[in-house]
Amino acid sequence: MQSVSRNQTRQMMDEKNDLVVIEALSEESFNDFHLPNAVNVPLNDDFAEEIQQTIPDKETPVLVYCMDAECHASEKAGQKMEELGYANVFDYEAGKMDWKEAGLPISS
């Protein structure tokens, strides 16, 4: 798993048509706001099953994120994905608060 910055995240979202963006937080947090085109797959007991249903092709580039640098849900989600055989996992460690504070577009 590779950590990526806000600028790298933005570039990946602009350039990679097959990129899947995953928020690893609760549905409630996701509904507050999320990155554009993100999909909510909460890091919980059903994560492995849900992520494989959401992204069946393990070669698909996947960007995971959570709330902020203090939150480790995206890191744990990325590690689980690698254990499941996903080959192209990126972790936006600064998370959605960094994105929002930078004035970048969000969805709610």
C-alpha cells in the first residue's frame, strides 16, 4: 500500500478513469460529506465481504481514506485489502478533513 498526498489524490482522481475511491468510515460519517464519487465501505466485521462485492477485480486501483491523519481506518482497510490480494491500494492518510479544509469539492 502506498500513502498519497492531497495533490497526488487529486491527480489520481482526475487521471485514473478506473480508480475506485473508498471511504472506510461509518455510513453516518459518509453521509455528512465525502470525496466526489466515493463509495462507502465501512471498516467493520463485513469489510472483507463488502469490498470484494464492491470491487471484484483485484487489479483495480483503489484509493482508501478516512477522517484525518489521526484516524487509522483507511490504513487498516488498505492492509485488509492487500491481505485479500488487491494489488493497487493507495491510502490518502490526511483524509477528508484535509480535502475539505483545502477547499476542494465534496459531496454530501
